Amino acid sequence: MAVDFGLVLVERQPRGPQTAWLDNLERVLPPLSGHFRSLWMTDHLFWEDWYTLEVWTVLSFLAAKYPAFHVGSMVMCQSYRNPALLAKMAASLQVLSGGRLLLGVGAGWKEDEYRGYGYPFPSPGTRVEQLEDTLEIINRLWKEPGQITYHGKHYHVENAYCEPKPDPLPPLIVGGGGNKTMLLAARYADWWNISDKNYTIYSGLVATLRQHCETIGRDPTSLHPTWFGRIALGKTEADAQALASTDLVPWTRDNAFVGTPQQVVEQMQPFVELGVNYFMLDVLGLSTHPDVTGMLLEDVLPYVTG
């Protein structure tokens, strides 16, 4: 089993030069080309008063600017864009990028963004119901010919076209660890993702996911589990732990890969043996610690194998 890697681009940065995000990208990407298959953004509207970039604008920019990479969302909040419009946007970008889109969708969670931008913030159960409508609409608009009509519990389309169809179909990724969300992944998704989970928690969720597949009559091996999160590398374990502690969240081995290259490979390998063939990695210190790139490319990625 081949193992692929995606680079997570942090959507936020402290206030300062508005070109800093792009300038940093121009520095770190060239050596990663050929080692990382894709670039990923999360979907957030603000983090307090930090500069925060909108995900769909960024994905469109990245697809045009960096043709060597696929681009993906981890994950689109279903509440922020009409689901039919999201399906249309995704189809358009898939056509224009030559088939390089990876579409992740989730139920949404960040209440202050909902309130700040005027979106209703319903209960978790309602947001999962909305996610189900969203996934149904996306699948129908992408796959069914002619006009599509669907009246869900929360979202509706009436005699809607989605032309041109995305070709090939983008992988549809459902993100989330709730039981109902994972059932939706089993029903609709090509890939499933959960962020920042250690192996014990992750393997338990994968067992639930595979049980859902069996319950609905789907081959569990047709739904690919993926891992999204942080990696902190150091020449010594203490160096890695110091790097992990400088981010907004204190990352540890409970929620990230932290250690020397050999230790990180040992942490990642059980996920591969479980069936993970795609890691989306936010590499801490990539732009500020010169040794990180070499350790990552020479001592980690080649040794995480299926």
C-alpha cells in the first residue's frame, strides 16, 4: 500500500505584513515538491483578530499557482455555503484544475464564527442532519444526469443542473468522530478523517467506521481512513517537545506525532498497518527551524511505508 502525504497550511497568522503567509509558502514549498502530494486548508473565518484566510479562495489560488499539487479542504463547514453551490464550486474547480480537488466536508463546530457572521448555530444533532442533506445534494449533483430535485430536512434543490460534471469525481471526505457522522461517512464518503487523535482513540473509531460499513453492506476496505494533525520533529526528543510547546495548542503524543525522526516513524507506522494511506501534516517549525525539512524528507517520509 502506497502512503501519500499532504501539507497542511495554517489559515491564520499574527497581524503583520499581509504578504507574510504567501512569502512563507514560497519559501517552504519548493523542497517539498515530489514528496508531498497535496496542500490542505481548514475552513475558518476568524481566530480573534489574527489574519485568517478564507478556504475556498485559497484552494482556487493554490490550484492555479502550484499545478504540481492537489488541493484539499479539511474540512468545509457545511453551514457556511449553500450545499448546491458548494457542489457547483467543487465541480468547477475540479474541471479547471485538471482533477486535483479533494473535497472534505464536516458538520461545523466553531460557534463564535457562526455568531459573528450571522449564521444560525443549531444543536450538534441538527448540524449532522444538515451534513446528511449536504452530502446527498453533492452526490446527486455530481453523479446524476439532467436536473436534480431533492427536498431534505434542512436543504433543498429544485430542478438544479450541475454542468459540467466533475471528471473525475473528486474524493469526498467526511470529517468527524461522532457515531452519526461516521455512519454518514460509511454511506457517502470515499475517505474518512479525524484530526489530532492518538492511535488508541483512532483505532477505536476505525473499528466503529468499519462496523458501520458492514451494517449497510459496504466493503469496509472501500472507505479509506486518513489522519490529519501536527508533527513536531527534533534532533532530540527534548528539542521536539520544545517545538511542540510553542504553538497555540500544546501538542503532545496524545494528539500529535512528536519526537526524533525515528520516534515519529514508530508513532506513524501503526496507523499505516491499520489502513491509513494518507497523512495530512501540519509540520511545526517548517519555516522557522532549518533542520526540520531535512529530517522530514530524509528521515521520516521514506520510512513510513505500507
